[in-house]
Amino acid sequence: MEKASVAGNGAGTLLGSQEQLKPGTAQQAAVPNAGLGMGTPALVPGRVVEGEVVSGDSMGRILRREGMAASAADELIRALSGSLDLGKIRPGQTFTLRFAPNGELLEFEFQVTKVRRVRARRGPDGKLIAEKLEASTELRQEPLGGEIEGSLYESLQRAGEDTSLVSFFVDVFAYDLNFYVDTHPGDTYRMIVEKEYLEGEFIGYGNVLAAEYAGKAGTHRAFWWQAPGGETGKYYSESGQSVEKTFLKTPLKFARVSSGFNPKRMHPVLHVQKGHWGTDYAAPPGTPIWSAAPGRITYRGRRGGAGNCVIVKHENNLQTIYMHMQGFKRGQKVGTRVRAKDVIGYVGSTGLATGPHLHFAIKKNGHYIDPQKMKMARGAGVAKKHMKRFHVDTAKRVALLGDITADKAIPNPFVVRLGS
Ligand SMILES: [Zn+2]
């Protein structure tokens, strides 16, 4: 796709930001055929290049590909350090390069997210100066409701919502509902969700402020509320009880139980009766794994057939063990304190594993127990002295939640198909 432009027009041609970019190709706004051949594109005076980061790219590689000399690329990279983490550029991010007629770089702009950009421009002294730019967004509170029809993923899609909302929903009820077995057709959900907009365009979800799930497993409600002086908001029931339990029912989202606790099971790789002392959750590789409860990491490394393994020690002589991880969460080590739901690693198939899954085990007083049968204690509720305020703050949301109609039939979002 050629862009209309005039070569050597001095200022270069700014392309409209609405232009569609083909992944992996830089769009040359220059004289036709200039620089579009194999190898290094020729520098065309006054040209503008719009491009996209592709897999395996580094900033140096991108700039070489766009025909910049090593010294010019170094100058830009030096200017960007401090404003742009060059180690974290990802495929799909876009950039624009604008050159002067003499081939000198005038401006570089890198779109970090839809909201964040980094721009390097020449100052009055001719030096490149980088700055971070952030677009202002609007946060709206929106009601949402539906009925479960069969299975929840396509459901939210059908309701016109991004399926990433499923994870928010699962998060809210991770402590009360086992979403593999507790969701049924005819169940309803209602929620009030923060949605972030950039110039009218939806760009992502904020917090789920209130949520309700009603079905065979009972009616569960959760309200996001931050106690005065509290570090962050937490989820509470209408009466101010914590909906967060000290042990998560499942230490990851989007998974299915592929093998339960069974002391007599034949080992699928070794083919001997070895017993299965935990629960296997099949999940896509890279799925984040949470610590099931607050505690301290006591093991983190390779461990024979367990592959990459993390062990967390908790109160009451409990330990949780997580196996076959693809990798560990950066920045943690043996001795690191973790909270419930802190990511500790990612699903993989290291060690003796037939496919990507998390083997999750719990030891009580040194003996394996069935994670599915764990009795869970609730987290701390709203403090008595804050109860009045809590009720005032949540009353409005309780009323709003009650007004949401759940008449849109949607499939069950909790049933996630794997490997397809
Ligand atoms: Zn297992």
C-alpha cells in the first residue's frame, strides 16, 4: 500500500493516524518503489515511515531495517533511554519515523499502548529529546447482566463485551464459586464494571465494582470497597464479610481439572502406580499461577519430575506445591512473602508432564491432603468501626445491581475450551 506523498517536500508527510498498517511491514511514505526492495531501503529525503514491531525485533534492528545509520540509531536509542523500556517492546506496537530532506531524523514516535506514547524530537540545539505522552481517558461505570446458557465465553461476546471481562468475573468469585462445577444454564449474573474510554473508544476494564452470581450454588454478591486508610480495595459481601478466603479454591483461572487427587492412580508418563497426590489443572502454557494463600516461598527451582517447582509455606503447618511451571514470576526468590493471588509462575510442561498443566498439591503437617476437600477460612471482614461507612458506600451499588436486568441469554463463560 503506497501512501501519497511528495518526496523532498521538506517537512515530510505526516500520515493520517487512521491508516491501516500491515503487521510486520513498514509503510513507506515516499517515492514509489523507493526503499521497498530487498535489503536496506535507500534513504529518501523528507520521508515518513510508519511501522510495526514484529516478533524478535529490537529497537536497533528496527532502525537498521528502516535504513538508519548506526550512529543515528545510537543517538536515538540514547535519547530514548529513560523514557522507553527498550527491553519491553512487543510485536504489534507501532512507530513513526520522520526524516528531514537531508536524511536526518527529525522525530520518532512510539505507541506504547493506546494511551501511552513516547516521542523523541530535536530541540533548538539539535539534540534529540524524548518525552512520555499520555492521553487522558474517561472512566465510566456501566451495568451488565445476563443469563448463562450452556457455556460463559461466547456469552459475553454475544452481549457485546470483551471476553477479558470473564477473568474479572472469575476473579471476583474465585473464592466462593468453583467455576468448573458451580455454573449451570439458567444462572444469572449482574455487575457494575468500570470501563475506560479514550475519545469515545473502549480501551479496557477498570474494577468490577459490584457483582452478583445467582444460581444453583446460591446467590453470591461482591462489592469492591476500600477501607479508610486501606492500601487497596477488597471484595466484601453485602453484610461486610470478606468474600476472600484464606485459601483459593483454584490457584489459576481458565483451567479445567484434568486429574484429581487419587492415591492409586497410574502415572501417565511412568506407567506405574504412583498415586496422584494433588490436582492437575490443564491450562494454556503461560497462564499465570497464583499463590493459593498468603505465605512465604520456601522452594523455587528445578525439582526432577516436578520440573520448575514452587513451594509456599503458610500458617497452620500448610504448604502448597506448584509443579511443571514454564517459568517463575520475575523478582521473587526463596524467602519472598506472597499474598493470596500473587502470581508466582506460569503454566508449562517442565519435568514429567504429558502436556501443559499445573500440578497443585497441599501438605498439612507434612502429609498430602486433597486440595478439593480443603476447608477454607474467610479473610477479615469490614472492621466494626467502618461498618456504617461501608453500608453507606455500597447501598447505592446494591440498588443499582438490583436494577440490572439479566435477560440477555449468554453461554457459560466459565467453560473454556482448551487446545482449540
Ligand atoms: Zn499431577
